[in-house]
Amino acid sequence: MITRELIIETASKSFLVNGVKSVTIDKIVKELHTSKRTLYSHFKDKVELLGACLEDYNQKVKSENEAIIESADNVIEAMAKLHQQIVRRSYTVNPSFFRDVQAFYPTVLNDSYKNTGKYAHSQLIKLATWGIEDGIFNNDLDIEVVGQTVMVMQKLIKDKSKFPTSEFSIERLTFGTLVPYLRGLCTLKGTQILKIQEELFKVSI
């Protein structure tokens, strides 16, 4: 049976692997072994389908992040493992995916960013608060600024136009940006924990 969930799952995989521009409704229908009529009974057009795919992708990312945070022993470990997951995701998504969305479906992308920004920001606020409560981060931090800064840094690290992979490894970028930034947030206790756990920021692809 061709369900809404199956259409989203199939289309999402195709979009993420091939980009959005090259994936047509015809290709999705062919992959599903169904008809356009069936697909259009769930989604009025490709734009609506893409929006549903982005919403589903973001929900999965949110759940993965929450599971990582809940399983970590301290905020440094949580941030390291979140970083690992973010980098790994960047290698499983065709770079043209977000470029295509931005170029051809900017409204869909903006709506997605609003939702993504809300949960990503709230998770970073949670991490910063946790770090302060545990005496790992300095208690005079501007939590809002820290949260926004970490989000920008993560986005920057993934920007292959600014940091081509042929010149800048993920490890080099992490230990040149994120780890030094975290040192600046840390108390003496936090610095000691970071020194012990900074190897966690290395990512095996």
C-alpha cells in the first residue's frame, strides 16, 4: 500500500542522494511503482512533497540529537557527539540538495530553517545551561549569544566552498575553531574535562 509516509521516505532518500532539481515526480512515482494519481492524492505538487520531506528530516535530526544529549555524561561529551553526528550527516547528503532548495524553493527552505532553528537553538540553550549548572561553563556566559555562535560555527565548518575538503579536513577545522571556542567557555573544571575528551571531536567518516 502506498502511504503518505512511504512517499515521504522514498522521496526524501531520492532528494538527499540526487539533489532536488533532478528528481521529478515521474521518477518518484516510478521508484514507488505507483501512479501520479496516487501520489497527488497525498500531495498537491512537488513543493508540498519537498516541504513534508524537510519536516520529516528535521524531526529525525531533532530526535537523534535529543537521544545523544540524554545519553551523555556531561555537556562536553554531548557537544562532541552532536558534532560527530552533524559532520556525518553532511557526508550523506548531496551538496546540491540544499543548494537546489535555496535556488528553486526558497520559501520551503525558509520555513524549514524557522522550524530547525527553533529546536536547534533550544537544544543549545539546554546544553549551555547544563554546562553552567555542572560548573563546566563559566556562569557569566550570555547563553543566547553562545547558542547562536555555535550554530554559525557548525554551519561554517560544513561550508565546502569556504573550506574545500582537499585543503581542510574536518579534524583541522574542528580543532581550529570549535575546540578553542569551547575552551573559552570553560571553567578550570571544564577545561580539564575538555582536555580529556577532546579526542571525541574527531570524526571517523
